[in-house]
Amino acid sequence: MSTIAKALNLLDLFTPARPAIGLSDVQRLAGRDKATVHRHLVALSDAGFLEQDPATRAYRLGHALTRLAAMRAQTVPAGDMVSSLVEDISRQAGELVHLSQLRGFDLVSISHAEVHDHPVRVTFDAAGLPPLFNTSSGKVILAYSAQPFVSAAMAEHQVRSGAPLQNDAVLRDIEAVRAQGYAATRDALEQGVSSVAIPVFDAQGGVMGACSVAYPTARGHDPKEIAALLIARGPDLTARLGGIVPTAVADIWNERHAVPERRQP
């Protein structure tokens, strides 16, 4: 690893739970000698990537990162940030992969890919995504949303559809999703179509969207295997969009789901 890479890797030590770190703690966390760590911290500070608290002398993220993050958000479409990863997941799953973002009570497409040779495919319309309910993407978003949003989404859905929801059943369903870290549906929205989805989070650790794999039910996939494949890429998906996976979710993903072997399309 180059000297520049070693220095920049120190930035990954900073988290919402650990926004400021002293020299000794940086050395301990990085596992490097104190002189080298100090030299890297000074270089990062000179470049504006870090700054020191005048009172505690602890290091925190600097102004240059704010400027670069804002520039990236303005100049790089969200789809471009994740397109190569979405394609890779599709290639590994051999199915349609779709990344969507929550806007109000609706899902908006960010990126999708179908890198496989199956003649039978799931119909996908990026301009006409289904509502939150009865989709794996919607369920996983609801599972990690605050209760006031869930209640408002239920009320909005009933107004739009004119059909009442079984609220207790919905709440039990999303509680189960939250406990396992992913959502799965079978023939829910459309007969013959199943899907599995994981949440995607923003910079504050709040759910902002979902990534799903949709496939013909007759293909016979094990939802747990698809979930493990998605979960293996979940942190990278969230990171590429500037977010962070909450510790509670990361713990569930790490404890319950093994990474599957790569599948050839």
C-alpha cells in the first residue's frame, strides 16, 4: 500500500460515534508507529482533510471533505455512483437488480441491470415503480423507517388505493423484516414474480432506499441465498451513495448471513 493510501485510510477511522480522535487513539486503531501516524495526520491536516480541535487537540474531519462531497453530489449522478456495482450483483445473481430511492411515499429508480442470458425475464418499468406495500423494496424501507412515517404511509396507501390495509399484519411483517435484515416476497405484487431486498442508508444512517433482486418464482432461488448476496454488497452500496450502515443493521448482517459463493451466469 502506498504512503498516500495509508494516510487516506486514516479517514475511515472517523464515524458518527467517533467524530474526533486523538493521536494515541489513531495510532492504536491504525496499528502503526506513532511517528508515522503523526506525519500522516499532519499531511492530512495541511491538505484540509483533517483539522484539530483547538481545545482537545483531537483530530476531526476537515473542510476539504465537505467541499469534495458537495462537488461529487452536484456533478456525479447517483446512478453513476453505483452502476458498476449493480451490474456486478446482477451478474452474480443472474437476475434483475434494481436500486431505488424513497421520494415522499414513492420509489424512484436510481439504477438497474440485467446481466444474464435467461430467456424468461421479469418485466421492469423504471418510470412506473409500484407502491411501498407488497414489494420487497417497500417493505424493507418501511421496516427501517420511523413509526410516524410508517403510519403516514399506511394512511396514504389507503387513500390512493381505496382499499384498507390490515395494519397489525403489516406491522408484524415489517418487524420480522427488521429482525432479519432483508425483505422477501413471493408472488405478492405479480403472480410468478419473487424478490428480495435490503435497505440502503444515508449519511445519518437513515433508510433512503433499497436494492432488490427480482426473479421469476419458477426459477427456484433460495431467498436466503439472494439475501446473503445482497448483504455482502450492502455496505459498499450505502458507502458509494455517501451513507453509513447503522451498527445494529451491520451486526444483523454479519451475524446471520454468510457470503455465498460466486455464481456463474
